[in-house]
Amino acid sequence: MLKSRPLKALIFAVCLAPAAWLGWRIWRMDLTANPLEFITHFTGDWTIRFLVITLAVTPFRKLLRLPDLIRFRRMFGLFAFFYACLHFATYLWLDKLFDVPEMVKDIGKRPFITAGFAALVCIAPLAATSTAGWIRRLGGRRWRLLHRLVYVSAAAGVAHYYWLVKSDIRLPALYGLLVALMLALRLVPGVRGSAAPRKPAAGSAYCGSPASTGSERGLS
Ligand code: HEM
């Protein structure tokens, strides 16, 4: 069931729905009294949600005995990157009006911006190397090592969120707990999973379960 193409298309549409909804609100000029804050918060929220969802795939596929869940991990990771790009573009365009020196000053001066930028910098190479070709080029071991950066990105994202909230830290604390839990689960034998095959199979770039082909891997 998890292997069906319509399901994958449906999940893709669900992942895209927040962006479509934001587009609709922009079209209708229905962005609250502070559009910049609304768009920044909306895209930031979806970035961290998708990062956590991406991290949850490996433990969940093991705990629920649903190995085919791996098919969706790359998609979730790429959506995390997509929302991070929208979030960053909002900041650079609507907040900084493309004033790059001012942005660089901000990154150096404001710890929450430094952390957000670090989170983006960590996730970008993962999105770039999420394809089958890149797993082959880097080799499974190096690719897996590189893709552990997703934890660094999620941790930096949580720090970013924690530093920017003024008083109510419940949500950043919840995301922090979830990221720590996903990391802890990876250390549990039987729950941890490999992100890329350990050695190439004959006639293919990958080995591992037939369900987890290279094009379905990525970002953790
Ligand atoms: C993976 C990377 C990132 C994640 C996960 C992330 C996540 C978030 C979250 C969850 C929020 C708060 C949303 C809310 O309060 O509802 C936020 C706000 C914000 N983020 Fe990010 N962010 C990331 C990268 C960045 C980058 C690269 C920048 C700019 C360089 C940035 C700038 C901001 C700003 C300006 C705010 C609003 C702060 C305020 O309310 O005063 N973020 N982000």
C-alpha cells in the first residue's frame, strides 16, 4: 500500500498544502496586520515541522514495522528545505530588502539569526546530495556521515526558535524534546536504521531492501 504512486502523490500534495494556503492568503491580501511577521512565522513553523517529520521516519518505520515509509523520507527532507528557503527568502526580501551587508551584520550580531543561518547552511548540502547519483559519488559511508548533519540542522533550528521567543518557551522546548528523542531512538539497537546502503548491490548503485532504492533516500 505504501508503495503506491497515488499515495506518494497524495502525500506530496499534503506537504505542499501549507505553501498553497500561504499563496492563497497572499493572493487575497489576507496576511494580518503584520504580513512580514505572519509569513516569517508561518514558513519557520513549517520548516521545523518538516525537519522533525524527516527525523521521525527512521524510528517510525522500525517501530511500526513499516519499512516502506523510507520512500517518503527524501520528500519530507526536501520539503523542509523548501520551507526553509521560503523562510529565508522572506527574511532577505521583505525584512532586509536584499541588503546583503545588513544581513551579514545581522548573522554576526544576533544569536538567533546566527543559529537559523547555521540550520539552513547544514540542510542545504543534504538537499543537494539527496539523489541516487550523489549517494553513488560519495559512497554510502560518507553520504551517511554527511546526512547526519540533519540532526545538527534540527538542533540549530530549535536553538534559533528558543532564542527568538520572548517568554513562552513551550513550543521550542517541545521541538527540542522531539529532536532529542529521535536522536536517542537512533541509538537503540533495532530502531536505528541506515540512511544509505553499506555496499553496492550487483547491477545497481545500492543494496538494502528493494523498497529503499536510492531515489527514495535522503536527508537523515
Ligand atoms: C532550518 C532553518 C530554520 C528553521 C527551522 C527556522 C525556524 C523558525 C521558527 C520555528 C520561527 C518562529 C515561528 C513562530 O514563532 O511561529 C522562526 C522565526 C524567524 N526566523 Fe527562522 N528558521 C530557520 C532559518 C532561518 C534563517 C536562515 C533566518 C534568517 C537568516 C531566519 C530568520 C527568522 C526570523 C527573522 C524569524 C522571526 C523572528 C521574530 O519573531 O522576531 N530563520 N524561524
